[in-house]
Amino acid sequence: MSTGYGNAGPQVDMGTHWLLRIVAAIIDSIPWAIIGWVVWWALVWNAGAPLAGALGPLAWFVWVLLVPVFYGLLWVIYSVVMESSASAATLGKRVMGLKVQMLDGSKAPSNKVLTRNLSKIFWVIFLIDFLIGIATPGPDPRQRYFDRMAGTTVVSVKQVFAAVPPPPPPPPP
């Protein structure tokens, strides 16, 4: 069953597709937010308390820009490694039944996977990337803007919210 957009896998409407991608992004972001926070706290705020105190007026710069970029870099590295692997999916994408591929259905090479994930470096860029992908037409309606630049797309490999068939009726007496 195909949506008519390359090697699409099971048919999924675009509203459901974008919802699955957003949930996958949330699933992927949670562990990296925790790990990023712990590492940042251990390196800068706990062990580097004198550094944190010395920041003074620059503390807002650290919290508004550097912390999200540090976290974003961790997320980009994770995404590139996972999406370049044999499964072509992060943990969140696997849970939601999605994978990354080229528009022609082939496996995406690492440089294309890196390009599609660059928007994750800073959350505002990632949000804009999603909004442009949802709001504007592209060669494939499943693409974020950075997917279009990389020539990649995210496809469904299984239906996550498929209806479970009712059990068979009991045999007659």
C-alpha cells in the first residue's frame, strides 16, 4: 500500500504522519535533555562553580544560547549516528514506526543525514524547520525544510495506530 510518494511503506495520511514525527522528536529529545543537563551541570555549574559565578552578566547568554546549543549538538550527533545505522531511525522513530531514506527509497548516506539534522542544533531553527515543512509544498509532503535540502524523507514502515480487528465470535453451541 503506497501514498504515491516514492517508497512510502504503509499508507498514512499527512496529519498522522506529522503527528508521528513530532511525537518521535519528543521521545528522542527527552533522554538528550536529561543527559545534556547532567553533563552541563557537572562541568559548568557544579565542578565549575567559580566559572559560573564569574559569568555574572553573561549568565543569561549561557542559559539562552550556549546550553541549548550544547544540548542540540548532542541531539544532532545522536540522530546522525542512529539514522546512518542499518535501522535508519532514532529510538523515537522506531517507536513511531518511521525511518529516514532518500526520495528514491535508497538508504540515506551520512552526509545527507547530517544535513537533515542540522536544524536540531537550536530549538527555534528546528521549530521553523517543522513549520515550513508542514505549511509549504515540496517534492514530498513528508519532508521538513532541511529534508528538502538533503533530498531525504521520513516514511512509515508500520502503522502505529492501526485498528485491532475484533475477536472472532464464539462458536455456536
